[in-house]
Amino acid sequence: MTDDLSIVTKTVRLPSRLVHEIEERADFNRFLVEAAERALALIKTAEIVEAHQAEHGVFTPEQIAHARRAWHSEAVAAAGRGGRED
């Protein structure tokens, strides 16, 4: 979760089913903060990929395979650390 001490209050509208499922499993605010951080990370990743491809062209199948192997290796290592970043 972010260490930003500046908090902004917003009103969001969510289906009650989702609210109940989240509250059954997790702290509601923490869940939304972490979900927003993950979503932003995905958006930023897409922006990086788009910028790279605009400059260098689309990724080759070899580059994609290499990235998948690297991601898989890191995912396995993170699982071994209990998901912690070292």
C-alpha cells in the first residue's frame, strides 16, 4: 500500500455484490488502494510498450518469448520469497 500521507476522499459507486465480497475478504480501503495501484501499473506498462513499439516496431516472437521466460523466472522467485520484493 502506498506511503502517501495525503488522503483524498472520493465517492465511488460499486455494485453491492462487489462491496460485500470485498468486505468479507479484506479491508475495504486497502483493497481499493491496492487495486488502483495494480491498475495504474498495468496502464503504465502498456504506455511503455506502446512507446517502445512506436520507436522500434512491434516485438518479435523471440523478444516476446524472452520476456515471458524472464517474467516466469521472476514470478517463481517471488513465490519462493512469499511474494516479497527483495
